[in-house]
Amino acid sequence: MRDNFFVNRVGYWQICCIFASLLVITKKNKYMSRIEEDKHTVRQMVEIYCHGNHHTREGLCEECRTLLEYSHFRLDHCKFGENKTTCKVCPVHCYKPEMRERMRRVMIYAGPRMLWHHPLAALRHLWREMR
Ligand SMILES: [Zn+2]
């Protein structure tokens, strides 16, 4: 009886946590600017690529960090600002060819994997925030 009560309480607590997390996620997305959102997405994709191909566990290797910083720099200077489309369909090729090719490889690798990795990454991020 006592055990059951405890298990139920833990269950409720977990459900509350999930709802709170969802609230935080939706709130965050609502107030995140287009540029910030893209920076966030590109970071996740570069991380997936780096972890998968360069076998880094935390953070990014030198090469991928340079690429991420470059892409964030480009996003900061995007002339479309908050009205930007996705970079893939953008008429302006603002990346220099070498970076463009590297980013293309990241997108090909990380694109399909985002579906699986994104929810976990979001939870991990929340978990880190709560600590
Ligand atoms: Zn890497």
C-alpha cells in the first residue's frame, strides 16, 4: 500500500515534469527569434555530425567549432534578419565555397538524424538547465 502510494506519487511527479518541460519548450520557441532558432538548430546538427564522424563526446572538435562559429557569424549578418527563409532555399550564397561544402556534408548527415536526436537533445538541455 505504502509502496503503491510512493510509486503513484513518483508517477504524478514525472507527468508534472513533462508538462513543465513542454511549457518551457513552447514558451522558449515562441520568444526565440528566427536567427536564434536557426543558430540553435545548426548547433544541434553540427553536434550530431561531429559526434558521429569525429567521435567527440562532449562539445565539438576544432574543425566543427570553426564551422559552427562561421555559420553563427553568417546568421548574425544575414541581410534578411527575422524575415529570412531557410538557408537551403536562400537566394544569397553568403558562405564561402569551402564552408558551404562542409556545411552541406553536415546537413546530409545530420538532417535525417535530427528527427531522432532532437527530442533527446531538448530533454538533455532541460536537464542541464534544471541542475
Ligand atoms: Zn567534428
